[in-house]
Amino acid sequence: MTDLPDYERPPVVEVAVAVQFVPLPQFGMREAVAVSRAFEGWDVVDVLPALEPMVEPPPGHVVAPELRFGLGNPPVRVILSSEGSHWVAQVQQDRVAAHERKIAERPSFGNVSPQLASVAARAARALDTPLLDEPHRPEMVEVVYENEILAGEGWRDLSEMDQVLRVFSDAAGAEPYEAFEQAQIGFAYSLIEDDRFLGRLRVIADPQADPSGSQSIHLRLISRRIVDNHDLDSVLEQCHADIVLGFTAVTTERMHEIWGRKK
């Protein structure tokens, strides 16, 4: 993997890594309880309905929602946490995920990737079936970086979002609409190599202001890649690279200096 840009003070507050696999026959309350017992030292946060399967159609294609049938009750998703919610794990019928949240040190892909392997191994032992291997081979991976960019360093308020993100110009429009009160923007890039569609990178910028007047930009980058016959770890690494390169591409050099870009 090519050397990636790095920052001394990046605004990242959470990193999540997930793998979708060929689904289990079922994952209801009994399976959720079995998995939670395998996570000694972790707390059960909640048991919620399962997330819909991840689908990334090639450009120009529309894919109908996929229906996956299981036995018994509707599938659920168990959410667990440890170290004061520094770590979060999720397990459901077709997916495992690990999240690292910023408490003191910044979260990183290098921490979350091995934690995901640990989550999958614990769940596999609890369910007495291999996960991320036949017959439940990985189908798609997802890496998510959540960033909180606070006003005050490099930009004053939401009228200066062009100082943070390249997609904005210095004025939202002609007078009297040159400054806006609220904005939300999202865009996506197809990941294509040798004319093959491999997945998609999404960028979502959500400006926010709290009652105290503090302003920030919540910047989320999501990379999803299809595994096919590729090595799982290499696909995860490529997703991580998508996000680091994408983050650097959509933010300004001014902010790179403030965040302490090293390369």
C-alpha cells in the first residue's frame, strides 16, 4: 500500500470497521444472548432490529432491496461496549462490526481492524460456526471515519465552510443569498480499477450548531468494497486508504496545516 497522508491532530472522533458475510440461518434473541455471554467484560448496550444488508450497485444500475429470510423471529442486532464505550461491537445475522471512539487518544484503523477480528472470533465461538470463512464467507466490507471539525481554528463559522471543504465556494450565492444559515451536502465516488466496479466512497458533510452557539462540521467518510475472491485484510486496507486519500482530497490545504499534515 502506498504511503498515505498522516496528521498529528486529525479531527477523527470514531472509526468503525464492518464485514458483511453470507448470512447465518437465523440470529434471534437466543443467538444474541449466546454472543453477549462470549464477551466477558463487555456490557450489553441494546438489542435492536438487524440493519438492512449493504448493497453497492455499479454506476447506472438500480438494485431492488434484497430479501433475506431466516427461521423463527425477525433477526436482531446485539450491541456491546467496553472501557466506558471506548469500544463498541455489533453482531447480527450477516455482519460483525467494531468501533473505536475517541476518549483520550485518537481512534485509528490500526486499532479497530484487529478488534474486528476478535469480535468475529468471539461470535463464532458463541455460535459454534466459522465466521468470515466458509460457509459464511465475507461479501462486503465497510470502513467509516467520523470527524468533528470545530469552528475557531482555520474558519470562524458556517459562512466559511469553503475554508474547510473544497466543494464549497466563498459565497453560497449572489446577494442577498451570499451567506447561508444551514447546509448539508453528500457526494460519492465509484471505485473502479481496470474497468471493474469495486465499491464506492461516500462523503457526507453536516454543519451543526448547538444552543450555545458553537458551530462544527460533522464530516463522515464511508468506504465500501466488494470482497469477491480477494484477501479480506487487503480489502479492508484498501477501504482505509480510500478514506485517508478521500479526506485529504476534499479538505483544504489550509486545514491540513492546522491538523499537522506530516506527508
